Amino acid sequence: MIFDNEDMSTESLYQKYMAFNKIMLEEHPPIEIASIMMIQGLTFFKTVMDDEDYQKIVQLMYDKRNEVKTL
């Protein structure tokens, strides 16, 4: 979750990650990058969450799937 006092560092991390993605897009198809990002994200969640919270976040992603916007 993003808290008010972390907004700047979260925004900075997001910008760095998007810059990295831009570089990767010059060399690789978007579907490959997206697949790796999804696997990494789920792996991070599974690593730091107990099973109940992991199941909740995966369900939330599924429930919100139609609200995702394009870049």
C-alpha cells in the first residue's frame, strides 16, 4: 500500500521501473516483458504474504481485471 509519507519514493521507483521497461521494449516484445513482470509480481507477493493475503490479492487482481487501462 502507498502511504502519504512514501508517495515520493514510490513515484520515484515507478518512474525508474518505467524507464527500465522502455529500454527493454527496444529489445523485446511487450508480451514477453509483461509475462515476466506478472510472474515477478506474483512471486514477490507470495514471498512476503501469508497464503490468505496472497489469495486475497490474486482475487482482487482478477476482480479488477476489466478496470485496467492501456499505456
